[in-house]
Amino acid sequence: MEKRIINPWKWQNERSYVQAVEVTKPEGTLYISGQTAIDDIGKSSTSNMKSQLIQAIENLERVIKEAGYECGNIVRLNIYTTSTEELFTCFDIFQNWVSDHGIKQASTVLEVKSLFETLKVELEATVVK
């Protein structure tokens, strides 16, 4: 598998995403449903945004590893949130996670009216190998 990052500008680098990722010759592609702060027994979190973001990241990592893929090969990562204002107060957690794994992904952040039950943030990813 080969990945090529397309960034006509530099400003997105501080925002932890890229403009486009071209993937050629992949062995496989994993399309992951939105991961949220739901525990092992299916209970939705009632915690704050920061706690929910951490748990959503942990759940995303678990699915990726279970499938035999690596976080560093995430090529698309969309973020849905009920409050961009709250999300951006703890966005450094997300940015550090992206940096720690060397992820270079195309991303979109969307503020939505609501998510399932009490959830505040959802991460939807595509991973290649």
C-alpha cells in the first residue's frame, strides 16, 4: 500500500488533518462506524466532552486493532459533535493522539443537533493496509 498526502497549503498542519490522501495498491480497506463513548455493556456515557472524546478514541483504537489494522493508516476521520465549542476546549487530546500515531487523514468536523442518547462526540474512520 502506498499513501500520498496532498496539501496545497500549510495552514491545515496546525489543525491536525490534510486536504487529501491518495491510496494506491491497498491490501484492504476498513470502513468503521461512528465510535462513541459507549462502554463494553452498551451504556452511553453521561460524562463531559473531554471524557467522552477519550473513550471514543479508545473505542476507535480497539476496533482498528481487532480488525488487524493500525491507527497510523487512518486516511479519513470525520468528527460529529453536539458542540464544537465544547469539543475545541479539549481538541488538544485529539491532536496529540493524531500526532502520536503519525496519522495524516482527511477530516471533516460537523456540529449536529444530537447524537444517540447522551453522547456528545462520534468518530467515523476509514483505515487502509
